[in-house]
Amino acid sequence: MLPSFEERSVWVQLVGLGLALGGYFASAGPMLAAGVMHMAPYIAVFAVCLVLLIVVQIVGHIAAALLGGTDDSDERDRLIGWKAEARSSWVLGLGVFGAIGSLAFGIEGVWVANGLLLALFLSEMLKLALQAVSYRRGV
Amino acid sequence: MASKTGPSGNGRVINHIRVLRAAQHGMTQGDLAKRVGVSRQTLNAIEGGKYAPSLEVAFKIARQLGRPLAEVFEFVES
């Protein structure tokens, strides 16, 4: 049986986010290691990745809809989303506290900003992965 | 065939949707899902014991099958 549109959407988001923000960190990592401390180059890379993310999401969702039509989310989709959110939000919380601690210790703003973005990225990836698993294994 | 619909403390909830659906002039999963207002995949998960529906959806399923809730879902002590 073809997965529901909501499940297909989760996979599109997972792949899109992985490609776009994975690509960002693949570029930003070496820049940080090289000691680039100006925000501008990171913002430029991020803008490109954001455009890539939007394009992948639009194309992916159109393909997902063409593959098997669309349907409204139901209570199972919502429950899977809530459970995944509850089990993944600690990653973002950890990143926020890490960022506050880093600022207190005088760490460069570029590191703090990238650390926060990494926490957001990992939190979303974990949420989407948990959703994908729940759709297959059951709630 | 009865299907388990989720773990619960000292027992489990099973359902007879598949059998009752077949008895309704071969009502398909898609038909029942549409009438109840869930996706076909969700109804399939309920039938297969991968998802325990809310009371509201359980009542809707029973109503569409023309049976009391207790004939569609039952709690089995383990």
C-alpha cells in the first residue's frame, strides 16, 4: 500500500532538510575550522541552502502529490507528529542552553549562531526520523 | 480475524473490523476510511493493530459497520 500523503511529506522534508542544511554545515564546517569569524560568508551560504530547501520542498511535495494524490491529515498523523516533537525537542533545548553558556564564556558569535542552527537542524531531523519510524512501526 | 490495536497495561484491545467490513457487502478499506474521515492508511493501521484509534473514531467505525462498539472492539485480559 502506498504511504499516505502525510508520510510521503515527512520523507520529502527529511530529504530536503538533510540536503540543504547538511550542505550548509558541510560548507560552514571548514570555514569555521579555517577561522572565518565574519557573519557575511555564512549568511551567503545559508541563503543558497535556504533556496535549495524551498525548491526541494516544492518539487518534492508536487511529486508526492502526483504519486498518489493528497489527503488531509487525520488523528494518527497528528499523534505521530506530537509524539515525535515531544521526543526530539530536547535537542533544541540543549542547543539553546549550550548557546547561553557559550555566550557567558565569551565564545565568538559565529560559533554560537552555528551551534544554535545545528541544534535546530538536528532537532528537526530527529523529529522527522521519529515520524518516519512511527508510520512504519505503529504508534 | 481479530487484530490487536495497541498495548494496554494488563491486556490489549482487539478489533474485528476486517471481518465485519467483509460482511458489509465487501465494503473496502477505502470506503470505510472515507466514511469515518481518516486516511486508508490509518484504517489499515487500525485493522492491523498498529494504531489504537480515539473513542470518536472507534464509535464512527462501529456506526458505519452497523454494530455496537463492543462488537467491533474488545478488551482482552492477558
